Amino acid sequence: MNEFLHNFIESLREELKQYGELLALLELQQTQVVRRLADELLATVSAVNAQGEAIQVARREREQRQRELARSLRLPDDVLIVDLIAAVPEVCRPLASALVDENNQLLGRVRQRARQNHVLLTRSVELMQQFINSLCGVGVPTYNGLGTVTPPTALGRPLYEAVG
């Protein structure tokens, strides 16, 4: 059982590390949006996506280690993590509990930062769309009765005729 417990603890640490790296990337992304660093932002978006994949790998690994530990303790594979921790030796419970709590807290912070970035990026795109519309003489988009955005109708001449 010691090997299974050790592997489970290490997988919790790895998952925590991956969430921390994602949070750092999201904070960088937020700074880049605020400072309007478009070129850097594109690279960060790719890094965020890659980190999301790394988190999925770490999560699958932790889930596998969790199942292995459960089997070694003669518990069902789908045992809740709190019940699994309650079944490990008492000396290991504080560490396992702390890692699970840290993972949950960090995941909450990642979700919060991702929502903030989504709002910032959405607002940036809206402002850019308004700017482009003002250059092209296009009206403002509106919402229809279903709550979806109705594209504005083009006004005036095409852009190449209007310029010059």
C-alpha cells in the first residue's frame, strides 16, 4: 500500500503544479490584455491551451492513482476522495487532505481568473468591432427577440469606394 499511497500523493502534487502553472499563464494573459500586447497575447493563448491539456493528463494520472490506492485498500474504484483519505494511515491523512484542499482552492482561482479573462477579451473584441464598424460606416448590432445579436446592415458605399 505504501507505493500506491506514495503514487497518489505525488499525482496530487503534480496536479497542483499544473494548476499553478495555468494560473500564472492566466495572470500573464490578463496583463497582456490590459496592456494591449496583442502579439504576446496570441502566444499566451496557445500556452494556455497547451497547459489545459497538461492538466487533463495530470488529472487522468491522479484518477488512475486514486483507483489503484482504492483497490489496495479494498475500496471500490469510484470511492469518494474524502472516503479514500479516511482509509489511509492516520499519519498520511493531513498531507493528502491538504493537497486535495489546495487543488480545490487553486482550481477555484483558475476558474475565477479564466472568467475574468473571458470578460476582458470579450469586451476587447466588442470595442474593436465597434471601431471597425465606425470606420466602415456600419450600424450598431442589436439584439432580437430571441436574445441573439442581429448583425447590423451595411450602410453607404463599400469601404474601397468610401476611402479616397
